[in-house]
Amino acid sequence: MICKSSSFVTGRLIVGEWRSLSVSGKDMAIAVSAILTPRVNQALPEDWRGEYSEVRAAKWLDDLDQEATILLVLDCTTKNAIGLVVLFESDEEQPGHNVRIGYMLAENVWGKGYATELLHGFIGWCRTTEISSITGGVERDNIASQRVMEKNGFVVLPNTQGHAELLYELEIL
């Protein structure tokens, strides 16, 4: 899996697969439970919504680790965990390797440009790999995330216009 090796640094962020950042499972569960508040996870899949205890967060990590790559987003200055990125990869045997991205940022960093910076950094990392496209779903009423996608060059796929979730795509050149 290409994404297991993903790590990058931006002006304000350190991002990497959570184990590669030398974070213990217990500390990661604490970070997940702090980041995935009900407001943050309200637009996520139904079984990801609600309150996260440390136990639920650890189970979420274990379950998701089986099918995706989980990146931890740290603030460069404080080294505090401020977000998570979940990456689902297409079959590597298919031509045109695609990655589906989902990101969640702690409420206290909303509106400060971190999501735009995070996605920009991820795109830069993708350009150093064999990834040919990135897709990401955004709830129709999440205007801020739609703007983040558009600022980073993503376009809405036309066949998602009538759905509750818009699917954005960026072709990597």
C-alpha cells in the first residue's frame, strides 16, 4: 500500500501514518477521542458518529487499520494532535491508482486554514508517488469543506450532483 509510507510537513503541520510518528496505541486512542467530537463526526458514516471513549477510539482504530491508512495531523509548534486523515486505496493492480481521502480536524482549529494546508500538503506528497487521482466526499451542506476541495483544484463529479454527498476528484499530473 502506497499510503502507508505517506508523511509530509507543511508550514504548520506534521502529518504521517500514526505509528510512524512514534505514537502509542493508547495515546492515539486518546487523540482520536479528543478529535472525533459529535460536531466533528456528524457528517461521517453513521457508525462513526457519536461520543468516543478511549475504548471506542481504540476499537475504531483497530477496525479501520484493516482497510485504510490512518494519518495523524500534528501542530508543528505544539506537537498536539489536531486532526486525522483516512486514506482508502484502489486496487494497486488497476491502472491509475486512486486514493479516497477523508479528513477530520479538531473543532478548535476550524476556520484557520489548516484543512486547506493539509490537503495541499497531501497533494504534494501524492505527486511523488504513483497515485494518479484523489477523490473525497463532502456533505452537501458542508460549504467550508467544499471550498477547501475547490481551492486545492478538486472538481465535483457530475454524477453526484443529486446526492447528499458530493464526490470531488483531482487528477494528479
